[in-house]
Amino acid sequence: MIYKEIIIIGGGLGGLIAAHQLAKAGREVLVIEKKRYPFHRVCGEYISNEVKDFLNKEGLFPQDFYPSNITQFELGSIKGNLANISLDLGGFGISRYVLDQFIFEECQKEGAEFMLQVQVEEADYDPKIEQFQLLLSDGRQLECKYLIGAFGKRSKLDKSLDREFMQKRSPFIGVKYHIQTDFDADKVALYNFEGGYCGINQIEEGKFNLCYLGNSQHLKKYGSVASLEENVLCKNPQLNHLFNNSDFLFEKPEVINEISFEPKPLIENHILMIGDAAGLITPLCGNGMAMAIHSAKILSECLLKFSDRNQIETEYSRIWNKNFKSRLWIGRRVQWLFGSNAFSELSVSLIKNNKLLAKQIIKRTHGDVIEV
């Protein structure tokens, strides 16, 4: 039986940031990740500048890869009508392929340990000894005092824990490409199509991330991702131009099914959730990556400040809710403005005719700059 003080399940942004902060403070940390770095993830790859100062302070901002600097937002209706607005806070674009690998290497420098290409099959808490017992897909067994869930949008462990959101089928699929195309380097755009929306922004090396949230019923109807794009996405003139005038750099797209935006408990059987495992914000709000980073920072500070489990859980819940609960709620409410002709026209009209209200919505789905 292998024992570690803190085990983190999932090596995405949340898991990596938590591992870095805890290992840097001298704590014993093990990260379990089912893949091997570097690899691609279905992700918008735009990060709000609310976390930039923190990343710079910790030496985790990938400056040497020249992330794009994003200051403008463009919204397109299904019919192709456009509205533009400046982003007061702004953000930067960087691929997860580059960013996760970079932070992974920094975690190793701080002494964090990793088990790669293996999954956690079961995770049980024993209240008698106040420890977790984990069973891995290769048969190994581990124990730890604290367990952090950073396993993303949807995982085998979500099912094993019988998390409530897993009981509800979700119609959403996510698809991602990297492309070479002619597009503004300082702009992040969201273009509506029937049943969903597609985002584009520049990342490193002049490449662009093209990522969309679509409907599984459309995929079933048309039979393939390519046919879905041709028959649904390309009805939008901006998307039609992008799909027909860009060089696609992947052999095949990255795809994820049944993306759920249902509320998720922050703590399940004493497992402390961060990032998407704690709640997924709608992609149109463009803050999933920033929220994962911020939630990992909050939890790490709670684990370093307190030794009592109840104190850790209480304080983490309080600070997490203060920072994210309303953002997630607003994101779910704003989502109805997207994916249909009438509402996509309404959302474009809103930005065109009421910039103040549009900026308030953007502000309320973005956090304040993290104090460092």
C-alpha cells in the first residue's frame, strides 16, 4: 500500500496548480493523470487576465511561448450579424498542449510526484482512520489523508461516486481544432449556429483554437462531425468562411460527449473538488481555465492554513462560493441567449445597443484580479 499525504486525481490546470502550490510549500503531493503530457484537451484556450498576475508571481506564466494578447470580443448571430465590444480586463490565448506541459515541468521542479497513464477506479473515505483508500486501474492501492478531485468535466470516478449530475443525460458535445487562418490576433469571437456556438482565438505560434459546443441530436442526425459542420455550423457565414478557408492542423478533432452544466457539489465524501469537477461554467463566459487556476489556489491555501478537515472544508466552501457561485449561476442564465435564431439576434442586438449592460454581464462572469 502506497501512502501519500495529498493525492490529486487529474492533472489538468486545477490539479497542476494545486500540486505546484502544495509541493512548493513542502507538502507531499501525488498527481494521478490518465494521459501522458503533452496532450490536447477540448478547451477554449482563452484565459482571463484575472489570473495573470498570480501566474507571473509563481513563475507559471508561459511567456517564452508568446501567448496571444486578447482585448476584443466579437459575437455573431446565426444569420451572421456581428457585434463587437472591448474587454476591460482582457485575456490571453495559449494551448493546453503547451501550458499543461509547462506547468507539469514546474511542478516536478518543486517536488510534486506524478503517476501517468493510469486511472483511479475507486476512492473511498474511511472515517475511522480519516484516510482515503484508492484503487487504480493497474491494481495498485494507495492511501492518503487528503484527496483532491480535479478530474475535469466528466470522468469514470464521477460515475463511481454516483454524483447527481451524472444521472441526467446532457445533449452537449464539445469539438476542438487547431487551425491556421486569417483572423484578428487580439480578438476572441463566438459565432452562433443552430443548437450551439463556436469560439475562435489565437494561441501560440500564430495558430488559432477553434472550439465549439454543439448538440448530440444534430450529430446523430447527420452521422459524423464533418457532416454536422457542413450542414449546421456552416449555415453561419463566419463559420462557413473559417471552415472553408483555414488549414486544419489535427488529423482528427478532439471530441468530448455529454458536457454537463448542472450544479455540482463542491465536496463529495470529503473529496475536495476543484476546476470543472466543482462546476463547469458555460464556454461563452470564457473562464473555465481561469476558474480552475483560482479554485486550485484557494484550496491550496486552505490546506496550508488549516490541519482540521472540517475547517478546511468549511473555509474552502465559503471562499469558493464567494468567488464562483454567482458566476456559474449567471453563466447558466445567459446561455439561453445562444444557439437559436431569435435569441442569437437578441444577444447581438444587446451588445450593439446597450454596451453598458453587455459589459456588466461580462464583468459578472469574470472574476476580479486575484490578489498576489
